[in-house]
Amino acid sequence: MSHTPVLELSDISKSYSDRQVLSGLSYSLAAGEYVAIMGDSGVGKSTLLNLIAGLDSPDSGEIKIDSKILPVEDEAATILRRKYLGFIFQAFHVLPHLTLLQNVSLPLLLNHLSLDRAPAMLAAVGLQGREQDFPHQLSGGELQRVAIARALVHRPRLILADEPTGNLDQDTSREILQLIRSEIKANQASAIIVTHSRLAAETADRILVLDRHGLTPISLENRK
């Protein structure tokens, strides 16, 4: 395992209008480490993921991914996100005019990788035989699974997931969480999931609670 952190957050602060969301937050994520972040609604969990993904900028502080400081130039930032990140959005962001197979293939196309893995990832999330369907034909839970397959397909170095099982029933959640964990470990990726779900949090190597004091490690009983 590399000793260079995949992610380094140094003294990150972020406010919206007159509300301080994050203040002086620092954290280092090691290669191959899988952490879950829990905390009350509105504490800044989704904001933190958006900052790490380069979708928003901190008011102060520094974010490094593989020792590269964000934000970088626009084109370089786009390439960095495309190559290194897999983001499972709470709102899916599945492209409506593309088939399921085309949606999942997109990260492979953008990174000039073989498309062979796309059908296998759809099958892995329980959507085998639905390759040519369009997003409007799917339920919310099925759309969530497409988003997960798309985020994992190109074997990203850092996976960010915002409530990845929020639209799934408990049995499907268990299957999807196992898939996410197995992909992380098989590819020596690192991952951060933001979740309110104890079931989801217990699949991680470490559980952190975000509050106004920062990120605090906790332990949950009967973890698997």
C-alpha cells in the first residue's frame, strides 16, 4: 500500500451566505482506505464531497488528490476528475438521452478504455438484460444502481458516494454495498461514503462523524 495519501484536506473552510458549513477541517485518506462519514443533516457532508470532487471550491484551505492541489486549471481539473474519481450522486445524474449501457460506458469512453467492462457492471448491479433501456423506464432504485455501476466501471482511484443506498430496499442495499466494498478492495481504491445508514456505514473500514469540531472516528457495535 502506498504511503502517499490519496486525499489530503488541510484546514478546509466553507460558508454559504452567513452560514459556516465547514471550518478548519483537516483529514488524510490513505490508499486502499474505505471510510464512512455520518452526521446530522445540514452539517456539511455533501458539501465536503462536492469540494473533494472539485464541483465547488473551499473558501480557504487546500485539497490534494494524489499530491495534486485542487483547484487546478479547468482542463486539468476535468482530466483529474475523469481519471481518478468515481462519484455516486444522491440525485443520480444519469443522462436521460443515453441507454443504460451508454451511461455506464461513458467513463470508459472518456478515459479511452475498453468498453468490455460496462455490461458486466450492469449485471453486477442486477440490471442484466436492461442494457438498451432508457432511464425513464427505470425506478428510482434502478437509477441508483446505474449510477453506482457508472461510478465503478473505470476502476477509479477515489470513489465518492453520497447516500449510495438511499433509494434501495434493505436486501438490495446489502448486495450493492458488498459490490462497492469488493470493487474498492479488488482495485486498491480509496472511498468515502456519506450516509445516514448504519448498514452502509458498517461496510467501511472506519466510521467518522462530521460535526462543527471536524471529523471524529467512532466505532459501531457488531460491525462485520
